[in-house]
Amino acid sequence: MISTRGRYGLRVMIDLAEHAGEGYIPLKEIAERQGISKKYLEIIVRDLVAGGLITGVSGKGGGYRLCRAPEEYPVGEIIERMEGSLATVACLSCDAAPCPRASSCQTLPLWSEYDKLTHEYFYGKRLSDLIGNRLQA
């Protein structure tokens, strides 16, 4: 399940993409447009900055903006930055130790296939697909 951190992180990124031509966007404006507490967004943008997804400037005229064009951001990258690994089960996480049961695990093929579908879905969508709600179901 994607938590509010992941959903709000994605909403911040969409907001910044929709206002990309306006320079640095103050967090207060994002919070107002998105109906999210500014205090909570401070935590979200800190993670996005640390992950190199956005850049921020403080002071007069400060705020946040994207580091790249919206079409250069896979949605999966944003979600994984906010949520951690999208791996379905711990043994499929990129930093997991080799599982001693892998060769005999009857459920591993199921989890591997589901993991692949999830990864391909989220990494197949771009931030630009979400601007103006252009993503088709």
C-alpha cells in the first residue's frame, strides 16, 4: 500500500511540474493548492531534495522546483524515494540477503511476476503523464 508520504510526494511533484515555468514555488503555495499541511510538506520536500528530485532555495523568492523536465521522472522513482523499495516481499528487495529457500520456494515465481508487473507499471509512467490528469485508466 502506498502511504500518504508517497501520495503527497507525487502530488508535490505534479504541482511543481504544472508550475515549472514560474521559477521557485513557495511551499506555502503548494500546501494551499494541494490542501496539505505546510508542516507535513516540509518533511516531504526534505526527502525529495535529499533524493535529488527537486531543488530548493530559501529566502525571498525562494521555494522549490524540479531538477529535470517532467518527462524525465519515472513515477516509480518518486514513489520509491518516498516509500522505499516497491518490492512485494522482502526477499525480492534489491538489498536483501540471498534467501536459502529461493530454489525450493513455491511462491517465489508468483511474487517475482507481481513484482515485475508493479515495477514496469510505475516505471512506465512519467510525471508528465500525470500533469492535468492526462493518465488514462
